[in-house]
Amino acid sequence: MGKLFDGYRPELHYMRGPGPKWHEKYDGVSLGADEHQPELPYSLWLIPAAAFALLGIAAAVALA
């Protein structure tokens, strides 16, 4: 009976992400590893994908 009128709701106390002190400390600070890794153009990602697709087609033809 007491649980029906209990006002404690744990879902109201869960953390929902970093707070303002975390943002004060870390916002605007870039990591050193990100600065040294150049971003590859999208076209370079297509080359391995096309090669795997051609290998898959060749394997399907060979097995057929």
C-alpha cells in the first residue's frame, strides 16, 4: 500500500548527459589526434567497395 503513494521516481534522477561544468572544461578543446589525421575524400572510399563488388560478381559467376 505504501508503494502506491511513494513520491520517489528514479527516472527523474538519471543523468541526461554532461553538465555545465563539463562543457566549460571540454567545449572548444580539440583532441591532438584529430588534428593530425587528414580526412580522405569520399571517392577514395569507393575504390575498395568497387573492388569487393567485382570480386563478389566474379565469385558468383564462377560458382554458377
